[in-house]
Amino acid sequence: HAKDSGRGMHVFYAPGMEGQPAALLRQEHLLREAVLRQSFVLHYQPQVKVEGGQLHGFEALVRWQHPGQGLVGPDEFVALAESRGLITPIGRWVLREACRQLKAWHDAGLPRVPVAVNLSAIEFRQRDVVADIARVLHECDLPAQYLEVEITESALMQQVEQTRETLDGLQALGVAVAVDDFGTGYSSLAYLKRYPLNKIKVDRSFVADTPGDSDDVAIVTAVVQLARSLQLQSVAEGVETPEQLALLRRLGCDLAQGYGIARPMDATQAEQWLRALPG
Ligand code: C2E
Ligand code: MG
Ligand code: MG
Ligand code: MG
């Protein structure tokens, strides 16, 4: 009984306050069940060429099919999954599902475009991550050139030697690597020359207030130029307006992604984008 328990326990029993801990425990329990039942779904957000506007590929974004809350976005469960040891099985499902879907589109004769998958720092730091990815590609019979991985800067900042090995391994496999949310982490620019990388994704926080905010325009300009100088592709995130897209075109940014172009969509809708591609 609540009465008998220690002071701390009252937090759990107080009326109207079956607050944080209990709610979190319940969410964790539901997330564990979701992992067992694979109650997730991938949405796909188009990435288009800034020049010309045609589809380049998709970013796969995970959603949890929550029993009571409908589709729940990753910002609401990835941190919990990471702290409870659940991100690895979820990430593996994401990888497998993205590759399976891509292969199905190939088999249906649709145009072949790459899909980018987000890797959490925890997944990226696992010693066998390259072997895992290679195995999934092999099992799905999917050529590596159609898979990309997105990794945040902070994940690249730790354990230099292992990071290099992993990135070399991905490069050897033929899987492209994008630095996600570029400019938002604690990082040193030195890693850009130290590691084999393919893309820089300009974080949407820098894109949001362009072209009106001259500081943000300066930052986006610098990142796009940096990418070009290092012979990396530049991708702008969170493009919502035609004015933002026009700026990116002036700057020579390679790819753009955002609600102003297309929202993340389910596989059926993404397939319509593929059908609309020429050839
Ligand atoms: P991210 O990789 O930076 O993905 C972009 C996020 O921005 C997505 O949110 C996308 O829906 C959203 N977005 C795209 N365009 C716009 C726009 O124009 N305006 C605004 N306001 N937002 C836009 P989402 O799907 O909620 O994903 C959030 C984050 O969760 C992702 O950020 C990524 O870091 C993480 N995530 C997503 N899927 C996975 C996954 O399979 N595994 C892991 N470990 N993390 C994932
Ligand atoms: Mg991403
Ligand atoms: Mg991003
Ligand atoms: Mg971002």
C-alpha cells in the first residue's frame, strides 16, 4: 500500500500523479513488445536534386505503431530505446525493412534510387556493424550502392580508430555515408578530412530562417562551399519554402529535402514518386 511505502514511493501512487516513472516504465514495456512484434513502419521522405527538382532518393524514417497513440515519431522513442538497449534490434529491423522494400521496388521494375537509413551512435559504434550491414544486403540481394547511412557528427567524434575502421569498411562495401544534422554537434572540422565520407546534411535549424536571416544564410553558404571544396555532396534538410529552395539553387547545393518538397510518406505513396520518374 502507498501508505506503508517510503516517502519516495508516494510519487508513484499520488492521485493524478502516476507521473513520469510509471508512464516511462509503461512506455518501455510497450516498446519491448513492439520490438518483439516488429510493430514499426518506415516512412520515406524524397530527396530531390536542387537543380532540376527530380527525385534523387529517399530517407527512411522509422515510426512506432503504438497501441494507444497511433504512429509515434522517433523523437519520442529513440532516446528511450537507446537507454534501454532496444535501439540495436530496432535499427536492425529498420535496415532490413528498408533493404527489403528497395529490393521489392527493383523487382517490380521501378527506377532504382538509393535509400538512406539513420544509424544511432550506439549502432555505429558496434564492432560488427559493417558485417551486419553486409549480411542484410546479401540476404536481401541488394547492391550496396542503393543503401546510404546517416550518422551524426557526435557519433563520429568518439573512438577515432574504430570510427575510421567502420567508415573504411562501409566505403569498401560501397555504402555511402552522410553526416546528419551537420553543424549542431560538438565537433572538430578535422574529421571531415580524416574520414572517408560522402555527404553533408545541412541541419534544418540553419535552413529554417533563410533567406531572411543573414547569419543563417552565411552559415548555409559556408557549409555548402565546404562540402564542395571537400568534394562531398551537400544536402539541405527542412526545406519548407520556394525562397529557401531558390537560395540553395544560387549556392549550388546538390540535394534538398523538406516538407516544402514532400513530407515523409508511406511505402505506397513513395512508390508513386518512383512511378512518376522518367525511365
Ligand atoms: P533526421 O535524420 O534529421 O531526419 C529528418 C527529420 O526532420 C524527420 O523527422 C523529418 O520528418 C523531419 N523533417 C523533414 N523535413 C522537414 C521540414 O521541412 N520541416 C520540419 N520541421 N521537419 C522536417 P522524424 O521522422 O521525426 O525523425 C526525427 C529524427 O529521428 C531523425 O532526424 C533521426 O535522427 C531519427 N531517426 C529517424 N529514423 C530513425 C531510425 O530508423 N533509426 C534511428 N536511430 N534514428 C532515426
Ligand atoms: Mg537523417
Ligand atoms: Mg537530419
Ligand atoms: Mg536534422
